[in-house]
Amino acid sequence: MKTYNDIMTVLKDCEQELLQVSVFSNALGEQDCVIIFDTDPADIVQRMRALRRHLALKRLPMPLIVNREFVLSALDSYPLEFLNISMQYRNIFCKYDLLAELKYNKADMRLQIERELKSKWLLTRMAILERAQGSRRLARLLRKSVNSIFPALKGFSYLAGMGVPSGIQEIVNNVAQITGLKLDIITQLSVSKQSDSQEALQYLEVLHRLDLALDKIPL
């Protein structure tokens, strides 16, 4: 598996401004990374040149690169993204563990979950109507949509006061328990290589029902 474990080898000259460098796993088990500066270094674009070369050689995407001020001011706008990071991270470099101190407003969390579910329903529906031809192409489209909603599904667990899991099956099981919905289609589509229109419609119906169930979770 490709990892960011050696990323500090190309961030040495930024240590003075760095606050925290952490790795975490997404629902698919792939490693992601976040780089948090106390304040952005001067000429940050040039200072990241070694990092860009390093990532290109390893064929890794650019980590999330932010500063302390942005993180603290963005928790109301991006609670799902920071929840996903802060629930399961490991520090590679840590001058101050900002991620350990993050607190989330449940109303903000629910609002972003609602937006994610509605946007995924609409975008997936339009993509199916416009472009889906053939079982393999449809499966790729649905798999991409399913894999992108796992942060929102983790949010259900947070709102319900349950532990926030990291594995796909655990995430789905938690949400099924919270909402009382049958969510097998989500697990199925996350790995399916071929899909048909009935499965696509079933998935869209699940997204709609999740949106309705969200409003019933007390804050």
C-alpha cells in the first residue's frame, strides 16, 4: 500500500512553521494525510516543491495542507471532513496536537450530512440518466458515489452518540441500527463490478430515506 510515512523527509525545512502532520485511513483502507501549519510559511508554493516531487515519484495525491486558523474557523463548514480525520489519525510529526482538541456542533454536522446526501442523490441521478450505459460503467459510477458518502454515514454515528467506526461494514451496520433501514445495497455497490438500473434506483431510494431519517435523530 502507498503511504505517506516518510513525508517528513521532504518537510524538514518547514518544521519551524509546522504544527502537525498526521496520517489517517479512509473507508477503503487507503492512507490519507493532513499537514497543518501554525501559520503558512513564506513563499509556500516554492517551499512545497520538494513535496510535489516526492509525491509524484510515489504517485500519491497531495495531502490536505491547511493552517491552524483555517482548521478552527472551518469546523462549522466542514465538520465531516475533520471528523473523518480526527477520529482515526496517527501523528508523524506533532508540535501541538490540534486534531485532539477539535469539537463539533451537532447542528452543523447534521446540516452538512443533509447537503451531502441531497447532492449525492441529485448528481448520481443525473449521471445515471445522462451517461450510464453498460453494467460495468454503471457499476463504476455507483461505486464512486457510494465510496464518497462514507464520511456522511460516519456522521450519523457521531450524531447518535455512538463510536465512529472506520471499516465499511461497521459504518453501514451502525447507520442501519440508528435508522432502522436496510442498507445492504451500499455494501454491495461499494465493491460491485457490474450493476443494473434496478440497483441504481434502489441506491437512490436509500439515499432519499437516509435524508428523511436524518431529521429524526435528536441533537
